[in-house]
Amino acid sequence: QVQVVESGGGSVQPGGSLRLSCVASGSIDSINDMGWYRQAPGKERELVATTNGGSTNYADSVKGRFTISRDNAKNMVYLQMNGLKPEDTAVYYCKAHDQFRYMDYWGKGTLVTVSS
């Protein structure tokens, strides 16, 4: 079993920055892909950014503003969010993918609110 826990959410004004952190623990030997997703009120969950090995993938809406990074030694993944906009308001979830068990493990989410 894998446990995923996010932290770092909060409230910020438009144009501000936040850094989200996610740690995976448990049976993590076969975790390859990790990423961030978000779900705004009344909307479906959507991909924000993912990282697998040396490659990264971003949603068009966050390119140039958000940066995903990973610390394999600490089993952590981060999301640096700059230039935040009100439309970035959402619950942000971290996901870890187990490549051998074909399982996705989700955290409980952390709320990001962008408002003046």
C-alpha cells in the first residue's frame, strides 16, 4: 500500500506564489509517475503537471507559471506555482502511479484559493 499526503495549500492574492509538496510512503519501490491534478468547484478533476524520470508534462493553462519537481531520495514531488490567477482556485491532488501493480494512489488534496 502507498500513502500520499499533500501540503502547502492556502490563500493568496492574484499574482502571488505558492509551493505545494507531496510525499509518498509505504510500498513505493515501483512508483514511477507522480503528478498534480486539481478540481475546481463544479468541474471535473484535471491534470496540472506530471513527472516521470526526467520528463515533465504540463497543462496548457499552467505552462510558464507552474513548475513540477521531484526529489527521489525523499520520495517527494513539488509544485511551484507562480503568477497565480483566480481560475487556479481548486483542490490540488497528488497522484502516485505504481507501474507494476497498475495502481494509482491519491492524496486527500490541499485547497488553493486565489482571491483579492
